[in-house]
Amino acid sequence: MYLSNDQVAALSECYRVLASADDLHELRHLLAPALARALRAQSLVSRDFDADSRRYAISFAHNLDEAHAQRYEAHFQFCDPITPVLQPLRCGGFAHALPRAQLVRTEFYNDFLRPYEMHRGLNLYACDGDAFVGDMLAFRSERQPEFEEGELAILRMLEPSFTAALLRLRKVRTAPPAAVVDDAALLGVLARQSLTPREAEVALLVFRGCADKEIARSLQLQPTTVRYYLNNAADKLGARGRARLAHRVSQLAAAPVAAGVRTH
């Protein structure tokens, strides 16, 4: 299997994150961009599974409209023909689930995958025995080539470490889930970190999982302007890169809860 220098560096970063992440939020935010580079993927999604309700929930979306990703929870998981086939395999691509000629005739492809250029997919599932504990789903556009055996081999190499990291971080998460801080309160916290109102708004939306295009639409800004505010916010918070910025905001979000800041 041949890997480019960039893929080797990205794979090394994946292993570093899997070994050092302190919580699930940090793991997903830092792993996704590195894994996308290693797989030469356009976008990624990570899911959780509620064993009681037997439903999936989108926990993180990288380079994908968050609102569209959430449509999977509301509807498309119930007509997903891929997950039931691939999950027992732990690693696999769309072609392992069903022929492309059959896939492109499904509602799942035409109404969920195709509108957001998720034409080609490669899935990594983490399981503890028979129990599903999380996944990473990588996608390529129609303009990109199909995923090949080399990319599948990368996922197979990562699968044991990915599973171990998810199990480790679930076990250490002994405290009750943190309350969700009210957006207005968190904007105030960010303002006290010397962020301008626009920088704080962009940082908040990054923390909420929004892609740059979604932030641009929400704030009626140009994508280049979003990147300008994002970089300024990252510099002021000492968080180099988008993933670390989101993690830093999550740390700040936890602080006001103990101080009685309004939550919901």
C-alpha cells in the first residue's frame, strides 16, 4: 500500500489524537480533519447509538451542513440500506453494501447523499463485542475517484485504536452531562476573552458544529470573512485550528455553569 507524505503525516496525527484526546468532543473534532486528509475524503460524519430507542444520533459533522446531517436522525436512518450491512463488517464501503446501480435508485441516495455530494462512502464502525459504540463515515464527491483498498486498509489499521479510544473516553466520563449553556451567556463569556461580537458569534457557531458555509449564511457574511473572524478568535483563545477552537469554547462553556449562568 502506497501512502503519500501527506497521508503518512495525517495518519500519524490520527494515532496521536486517538491516544491523547481527553474527551469525546475533542476526539471527534481533532480526528475528523486528520482522517479526512488520510482518506482524501471531502466530508465526514460521526454517530452515536442509543440502545434503548435503537436510534442513531449525529454527534459530529466535518465539512458538511449540520442541518442536513441532522436530517439523518429525523428520517433517513430509517431508510438507510448501508449501515445494517456494513456495521457487522466493522470497515467497508458503499460497494460492499449494495451495487451502485441499486444504490442510486434508493431514496437514501437521491434525497440524502446526492444533494450534498456524498456519492462515495467508506465507513468505520467501533464495537465492544456486539455493542456498537460509535463510527466515522467518510464521503467523496462524484468528481473524486472511488475509495480503494488502500483507504480501506487505513481504516482497518485505525479500527482497534479508534474503538479503544471511544471506550476509554466513555469510561472516564463519570460526571453528569454538562448543561447546555445559553448562546447569549456564552457570547458574553467569549466577549470577556477580548473577542469582538463577530468573532464571538463565529466561535460560537464553530463550537455548535456549523460548517463555514453555514456560518456565512447565518451571519450573512462572505466565506473569506468567516475565515478571518475564525482565525482572529482562534488566536485570541490560543487555539490553533478549527478543532482546537471548538474544544477551547467547550472548556469555556463549562465554566459559567458552576457560576450559575443561565442554561437550557
